[in-house]
Amino acid sequence: MDTFPDLGSLSDIELKDLIGDLTKEELEISYQRRILHGKIDILRAELVNRLRKRHDGGHDVISGDDVQKLTDILAGRSAKDEQLPDAT
């Protein structure tokens, strides 16, 4: 990432140009963020539909492994923690 310029050394025109550049960059990033959120929403909807079909078909929607993963998350443990060698 570029360092922020010394604002005192910039002319008014340079400040306006910098504002314009950063505003344009922010708009592009915001657009990409909205696209990503849309994709995430589509994927979540697909997952919900699949889970609903499994449930309607008589399959368990949540497994014991899912419950254990949630328990580990809530307890602050992660899979990464379990993979670390014992320091003793």
C-alpha cells in the first residue's frame, strides 16, 4: 500500500485530484463488494435449498460432527489448535 502523501506539500489541484482518485477507487471497491455479497447470497440460498431437500427426504440436516464443530467454535477452539504439537 502506498504511503499517504504530505498534505501540506500538495497544491489545491493535487488535493482535488487525489480526492477524485480515491473516490473513484472507493466506488470500484464498493461495486466489487456488492457483487461479492450477491454471490454469497446466491450460494447461501442454494445451501438452504439443499438442506431443505435433505430434510424433506428424511435425512439429518445437522450431524454430530456439525454439533462438535459448533461446540469447538463456541469454546474458542479451532482445528488449527488441535494440529499444533504439544509444547511439553
